[in-house]
Amino acid sequence: MCSACGFPTTQGHWSEAGAGDAHQRARARFIRARKLDAVLRRHGLTAHDDGLTPGIQISDRTGRVIIASDLREVWIAAEKLLGRAIDPLAP
């Protein structure tokens, strides 16, 4: 549990497996968030990772925010905010 925010600690993501130190892990995390943001913007949503909050903040244009702890939860949050199913692989 984080003493600053109260969130439970999270496991590392598989995409961080080659990271040798904390700086490289943070860089991988920000790259992943930027790629998710590019995909979600096509649906009117944004993805943001501030590096402090465990997870990725998914938000819509009205300001609603859901914090997703992993990729599975990102798509669940996106569908909840949109009110419809989305295909993250659709062009």
C-alpha cells in the first residue's frame, strides 16, 4: 500500500520486462500510456499516466475518469465511459 496515496502496489507490466532500472521502467510505462492514448483518442477518450498514481487514468470529454490497473481494465473502462463496446484493433 502506498503511504502517500493509499493505493495498493501493483505488479510490473510484461512490457517492462527488459527494463534494467526504475528509470527504464518509468519510461516504458509512459510509452505504453502514450500508445493507449493514441488508440483511445479515436473514440473520444484519453489515457494518461502521471507516474504517481498506480494505473492509467481513462477519461472522457465530460471529465469522468476511471483508473485502470492493467490493459484488460483499460478496455473495460473505455467501454463503460462510452456506453458501447469498442474494438481496440479496429483501424
